[in-house]
Amino acid sequence: MDALEIMSNLDRVIPFFQPIFSADEHKIVGYEVLGRYADGNEIVSLGPFFQDKEVPEEYHLEVDHLLLVKALDLYVGEGLKKSLFINKDPKLLMKDYGEDLLHTLLSYEQKGLSLDCIVIEISEYHYESEIEHLLQYYKTHGIRIAIDHIGETDGNIHKVINCSPDILKINLSALRNETTSLMYKDILYSLSLLARKIGASLLFENIEVEYQLQYAWKHGGRYYQGYYLQRPQANFCDENMLKEKLRQKCQEFILHEKRSLEKVFLLADSIQSNLQSVLPKIKKQADSRIDLLRGIANRFEHMCFRLYICDENGFELSPNYFKKNGEWIVQPEYFNKNWSWRPYFLENIFKMRKDRNGLISDLYRDIEMGEMIRTFSYPVFENEYLFMDLSYDFLYDQDGLLYD
């Protein structure tokens, strides 16, 4: 895109608005401002213009300011009170320490703009710690902060947290790539935990198919954005345009999740029932804990590949009994290792001690095997707990148990 042509025809620079939908109300709660250029009968994105490092910064600043003013004119003219997401390049923003942007927003406040409706969106790609004080200053005016492209770069997340973002934007495009999908799911899960810890809402963007919407719903997405929902356009939309559709999809997701959870609990009940029926006989024949594990493995060989026993503090009271290349082996090096550092370990011990029932873990990646597995745990003696790792192959054959 020719920068000089754009600068010579600034009247053709126009803002487009992409709706952002909420998970709780199923309606439009905001818009992201996107730059477009009317090139004859074609509307093209200004993304390449802003990303071109050969274009002078003053060109970027002028076009960016023009887009903001035109967007605010339309927004205030409609009397909207929904969130307005404004993308900003930190480097350009720091040229005048953000004064021009704040001055512009304050001037529109006199026309009816509420600053608590403004969300400044910063890409993690370009995030620098120098901007933290500016963002914190913006927040004193009620302006909220969103961090885009979160988790897509290395080493910036700890810096991002320091600015106390209100919203983390997560790109779901990678879920459609089979080679990166599995690893990216692990990253997304970690980001969802991070958002909860720092009190930020998750906005999942680039939702292009229903599966991505379902993933966003399941993993704590409060806001949704993408072509599957609505493409960017020059006008604002009816806030309830997808209310019935999203409500219906939510009901479908809930039903699917409930069925999946039911299968997990039914499996736990089945393992526990079978274990309870054979455990007295195995205990009677076993002279040691490893004998106990060997007896259990013989009965549950089709589903597990690792067994061990821990006390209530997480210390292993037995070696690992591990299936390697189809043969069961004893791994004495695991004796007395402690697993209390694992998430939910002590919490689950308390649940088993209280209810005397077995538990099945959520789906997670085994460190040694590199495969997705679940763990069944059960109290076998007073203050002694069996842990049985269920294999990927077994879970694969059980419909719904590898769903995450």
C-alpha cells in the first residue's frame, strides 16, 4: 500500500468497528476500532500501512489520530456507552508520553464520552516497561487496558502483569493448525489461570469456527470476537443481533460439557467399584506394597501404565510400578519422593480422606511420557492412597475422556 497515496487522500481513511460479544449477556458489549482505506470500490485494511517500518512515524501518527477522531465522532454521535477498544503502538504513544491521546479523549468527554468505556489496546509484541507508568496514569481516569497477542512472544508476560491489565486478548487462530494446536492449548490453559490470578478478563479473538467459540467458552472467555460472530463494518450493530444464537450455542456447550463430566464420574465409579471388589483378596495375598501394586496392575492392566502409593503428605511409600514396552518394571528411585507440590494434590487428599471415594484428575500432559493422561486416586489404607495413571490409549477408546 502506497503511503503517499494514503497521505494525499486522508478523506478516504475510515474507521471500521468489529463487535465484541459477552459470554454472560450474549450481546454486543463493545467494538474494536480498525483502520480501513477506501481504494475505489474496494475497502482495504490499513494494517500493512501501520506495520510498514519504512513509513515515517509522523505519517503513522497523523493517520492514527484521524482514525481516532472519526471513530469518536461516530461513537459519540450514536450516544453509545459500550466499550470502545483503541489500538495503540507503545512506541508512538510514548512520543509525547500519551498526552495527545488523553487530551483528545478528554475533549470528547465534554461531548458525552465516558472514559470508563475506553479500552486502550497494547500488543504484547511491542510492550515495553517504560509505558507502565503511562498506562497506570490512564487507569486513574477510568480508562481500561487490554493486552493483545498475549502469550505469543517470549519473556514479556511478567512485564505485562505489572501494568495490571483489565483484559487479556488471546488469539485462537493457532487452534486451527494441527501442528501447533496441542502445544498452544497448554499455553492457553496457563493464560486462563494467570488471568484469574491477576483479576483480568479474557477476550478470545479471531474466532472463525464454532469449535473455537466452544473452546473460548470452556476456558473462561468473558468476551468473544471474530468473523464467526461478525466481521468489521463501518456501522454499529444491534446489540442483540446474536443473542438467541449465542444462547442456543451456550446451551449446546453446557450439555456437551455435562455429558463429558458425567463420563468422567462414571469411569471413576466403575474403577472404584471394580477395585473395591478385588482389593480385599489382593491385600490378603500381598506381603508388601509392591505386591499390592502388582496385584492391582494385573486386574487393571488394560487401562493403566503407572501405579504408586503415597501418604497424606505426598511422600511415596512405594516404588513406581511402571509399564515399559509392554512389561511391568519396578522403579525404586521413586520411593520417598514427594508430590505435594502438584496442583490440587493436598486438596484431593482431603477430599478422599473425608469421602473415602476415588477421584479422577483433569486431563494433563505426563512429564515423562509426553502424552495426555488422567490419574485415578483412591484410599487403600488409613492415610495411604493409591495413584493409578490411566493411559492415553485407554482414554482414547473412551468417548469424551480426551475432550478438553
